[in-house]
Amino acid sequence: MFDNDKMKLLYKRMVVTRQLEYGIREQHKQGKVRGPVHMCVGQEATGVGACACLNDDDWVTSTHRGHAHFVGKGLDLNKMVAEMMGKSTGYCGGKASHMLIASREKGMLGGCGIVCGALGIGVGYGLTFKMDGSDRVALSFLGDGASNEGMFHEALNMAALWKTNNVIFVEHNMYGLTVRADRHLSVENISDRAAAYGIPGVSIDGNDIIAVIEATEEAVARARRGEGPTLIEAKTYRVLGFSTGDKGGYQSQEEIDSWTTPDKDPIIRFAKYLQEKGICTEAEIEELNAEAQSDVDKAIQFGLESPYPDASVLMEGIFA
Ligand SMILES: Cc1ncc(C[n+]2csc(CCOP(=O)(O)OP(=O)(O)O)c2C)c(N)n1
Ligand SMILES: [Mg+2]
């Protein structure tokens, strides 16, 4: 586990992630952020907790729902928001939108619009690290829906066979698009699929950041020792639906309410933990909340004030 300063930082990152989602949703309504935006309200503990167990030179591959991964990997908030707004000051010069944000310095390989596609890339990096004799690790996030893709099974087989330096982290948020997990998954626990490849698989409470950190630390240590990949399945919930383009109606209000109570909400739970352990007072929690909101407000202002890219860069960074 981490020292108190890092625990406070992680709490702030979770609040930043949540406030960012609400802020970006508002900007989307006003037409300042375009395209469907996939938000991770309710899932902050997984992205922030898992990335906290990595170094800058460990790679992360993300999904279409990656904001907590970007914040968790320590990316600059201003450059993230500017990218979401398509501005030239963004991480990828305004070409990546909210989904594909990448930063080499921070070990963020980027999001991916192809469900489970980035897992193959992650395993490729895990294999590279292994062949280089390095103890660097590649951690790939994916969803419950993604665990039904052919890529999932191919990637796990190769990673297990070659004992690559990987952590495979499933954010099981109970839905793939509009389809509830009990209607798309053949198993109750995705971690059971690890047995088919002879690797460890573990299911954890994804709304408990401490459980996320403990499981990820163990999996990262195993990968660093060259013993191969681990499959972590973190059970969580996608509170705001699939994306800003989602008309809703398939997640019942009772179900949403049951996942947003104080004993389920990952942020409220972590705040309670920090106070119970004497790491933060209630006043310090309030201060961290205010700092997070202020950082998000400033980043949105930065994005709004930044210029769009010049037409002359249109063909830069393009493979043809
Ligand atoms: C290969 C592929 N198939 C289908 C899609 C369309 N699609 C986008 S997101 C999604 C659902 C993904 O569900 P899950 O992996 O559980 O992620 P979540 O949205 O719940 O975070 C689908 C089917 C796609 N983008 N790529
Ligand atoms: Mg899902």
C-alpha cells in the first residue's frame, strides 16, 4: 500500500475524474465537445487504483471509456480537456478526441475504438518487455463485453503461453452497450476464464480502491518477476449509461440506485476509509474536493480558450 500523500492524491484523482465527467457532459451539451462521449462515473476506483500501481514507463492500453485511466496515469488535465475539445493544445494536437488520448511520457498508449483491440497491442508490448529482459509491465483495460471477443481469447492464450509481462484488467460494469451481463456472458465471473489459459484469475469489488490496489500490486509483481499475466476482474457499475448518445431505458432506476448508495459509491467509500484510518480529516476531504473541482474548472477554461489546429497540420501524423 502507499504512503498517506499518495493515498490523498488517489482520492483527488478519483474526484477529478468524476467532476471531469460532469464538466465534459455539460460542454458536450453546449457543442464544445463533439461525438459520443463514454463516461465512467461510478468506475473511478478501477482506473485510478490500478494505474497507481504502475510507473511512468509501464504501458497502459485503454478502452473507449478511458478518462479514469488517463487521470490515473497522471496525464495533464489541461491537455486532456483541450484534446477532448479538438484543440491544438491537446495531447494529440486535437486529432484524438476524448477517446484516443495518448502520452508516451506517461506510458499511456491510448484508448481504442475497437472493442478489445488494444489488448492485442498490450500483449505485444508485454512480449517485447519479456524478450528485452525488462521488468516493465503492460496493463490493458477492457470491458465485460470485450471479454467475449475473439481477441480476448487469442491474447490470453499467447500471453499465458509466453508468460508475457502483462496485467489484463477487466472493468466489469454489468453492461456491454445496452445488453446486461447475464444476457451476454456465459459465466458469472469472467475471472473463471483464466483457468482455460492456466493463469491466475481473480474477481474483486471494483468499487473498493483498496481491493483494486491489492489485486493489481500482486499481478504487477508477478509480471515483473517474469512469471506471466494475471486476469483481474473488477465488478463495478456504469452509472451514466453507454455514452452521451445513449437514450437509456434499459438500466432500471432501482438498479442504478442500488449502485450509488454511500456504501457502494467508490468515492464516498474511499473518503470514509481515509477518515477511519486517520489519513484525512473531514475538512481535508472537503479541501481535496474543492481542489479537484477547481482543477477541472481551470482545465475546461484552458480548453475553451485554446485555438483549433491550423488546417496545415491536417495530413501530419497520417499513414497512407
Ligand atoms: C470490435 C468491435 N465490435 C463492436 C463495437 C461496438 N461497440 C462499441 S462499445 C461496445 C460495448 C463494449 O462493452 P464493454 O466491453 O462491456 O465496455 P463498456 O462500454 O461497458 O465500458 C460495442 C459493442 C466496436 N466498437 N468494436
Ligand atoms: Mg461493460
